Amino acid sequence: MATEPRIIKFFETTLRDGEQTPGVNYFPEEKLAIAQALADMGFDTLDCGFAASSPAEMECIRLIASKVRNAEICSIARTHAADIERAWEAVKDAEYPVIHPFVSTSPLHRQVKLGKTRDEVREMARVAVAQARGYTENVDFALEDSTRTEHDFILEVCEAVLEEGVRFIAICDTVGFALPWEFGKLVADVKREFPQARISAHCHDDLGQAVANALEGLRNGAERVDTCINGLGERAGNAATEDVVMAIRTRTTDLGLDVRVDTTGIVPVSRLVAKLSGMQPQWTKSVVGANAFAHGGGIHQDGVLKDARTYEIMTPESIGLTAADRRMHMGKLSGRAALGAQMRELGYELEKEQLNRAFDMAKLLLGKKKVLEELDMRYIAETAVGRTEVTMVSVETIIASAETPGS
């Protein structure tokens, strides 16, 4: 009998860690729009900001808390009594309010940032959770820079906050230092020591391992993952929401995991965040990049035209696109199948010899131009079928120019 996959929860931090991306600054109405879109997709907890950072930030979180009713609304806080009080003031009107204190735990952070001993840091964590629990049962706690912290001290802090009734403990690869097997082992060790602990995996991408680390954390017992749309966040960003969601959804049987997220909202939300943040994903960005469903090699194009599953492991429709968003790029490495398909889209049904002639012309032109535009394609098609109009630039002239040495 097949085991039901374990459902993974999300701590979606586009509105907080994502806004810490250098150059990003959301206005309140923009954060509200993103928050509602994320809630409508089914993300469990929205990390909406750091209430103590400014009065404006507190009011922005309060706005989201008053308007978004279908997700948990969270504010982070340092282990300062005033921070925790402000966090509560910001989220108290939410349908599901969450307070999320954090403290640095690594030797470097303890010495340089805090000037505190291990005992002092452990007590700061305990007291913060106890105070927050006076406001709400939904109290999570993050161990900043977990992956550079002594193993025994991680366990000490976890024990302290668990005794105070913490809900989730975030194990944080704050500087993207961990390798996947290391992060997975760290989560497994905490779960082995404290089976009752509910762990959230918070991973940064400084070494390009954020998604891999997050998945290893989930495989080893973490119940929740912290992510950002388009992989935004400090420095190289956080684990990308869309990557984690689609990795789990695509490989659910192998991972034994699944998500309760409307994946068809991925591209619309990605585009909303890109527009409001001013940060466009790179073209080759996984899942949401402009080239995620674009094909340039002739062998690949021929396969996709026969059956998209030959070179695509998810469908455009599954992430909010349509089949029309699948693109065949006509480049110097493309094949006849792609050219024929593009010609048909333009209304030209070329016979075999016509297509061969069009293909030769296209290849010659691509020795002179990096991209063939629609007008180029129409020139080629009209010439291939022998009815070039006098108003068109002669393709043969362009080809001759391309063949002229030194031109």
C-alpha cells in the first residue's frame, strides 16, 4: 500500500527577506497586492516584515494583517522585549497572527554582533519565546547562522525554546555556507534529539545550494521551508519559492512530499513581484525564466514538436502559462522542424523543397544577424515560395552581403 506523501508548509518571505534585496522597496499597497496573491495561492505563513525597523513598516504589516484573511501573517523580531511588543501590535488584527523572534547563535555572531556568551544567548531565546507566547500560541523562532554554530549549542537553544512552547524552529543557513548533505544531517540531528520539534528550513543561495539544501532539510524531517519568489533576498537570495514548489510537485513520488499550493499562480505572481521589485529573473532562471519553455537546438525542437515530454518535465499550463508560451527560437543551431513550425504560425505551409530553400536562407542570414525577426521570416517565406514582393528587401541581397568577405 502506497504511503501518502507528507504535505510541506511554506514560510513565504518575499515580503520581508525578499524586500531586503538591495534595490527593492515596496510601497504598502504593493506589499498588500503581493501578500494577497501569495495567500490566494495557498501559502501558509506570510513573513510580512520587521515591525520594529520603522513606524512605516509596522503600519504596512498592520495593513496586510487587516486585509489578508486567508493566510498567517507574521512579523519577525529580535529577542528584545520592545521588538516583540511591536511585532504583536503589527499582527494582532490578523485572522492568524504569528510572532517570529530570532537570535544569532554562531560564535562569530555572538562575539561580533551581540557581545554575548552562550548562556546569555540561550536565555535571550528562551525569554523571547516566553514573552511572545503571552500574546499568541503561534510563536516561531529562528537560529540565525545555524550552519556555523556549534552542534551542541544548537541543541541547547532548541531545548530552551521548546520548553517555552515554540511552534516552529527555523534552522538557518543564513550565509549560504552549507552543502546539502551537511544541512540535511543538521536537521536530522535536531529531529533525532527532539522528535517533537517542528523544523523550518531557511536557506540562502551564496553557493547556489539554497534549493538543494532546503530539499535535503525537508527529506530529513523539516516540516516547513522558507522561500522567496524569484529567489530574491539578501546577497545571492533565498531558496526560490517556484523552484521548491515545482521540485516537490514534479518529484513528489521520489521525495515522498507534496504541496498544497496552486501552482498555476506561479508565473502571475513571479511577474507581479518582478514588476514591483524592478528585479527581472534571468532568462535561464528555472521555472519562471523567459527561456524556461524556449527551445533553440534543432534536435530538441524536433523532439518537443513531436511530444513536449521529450525535453520538458513540466507543462507551461502547470505554472500559469499556456501552450502558446512554448517558443521555438530560430537560431543557427535550429532545425528544419522548428522553422517549418514557425512558418506555419505565420501562415505559410511550405513544401519540402520550399522549406529546404527557406532553411538555407535562414542559416545564411543567421551568419549576419543574431536574431531573425518576423519580417525576416516573411522575407524568407515569400522568397522560398517564389513570390517576393517588390516592396520587400531582397533576401538574396542580404545573403550576398553576408557572404562578402569583410562585410
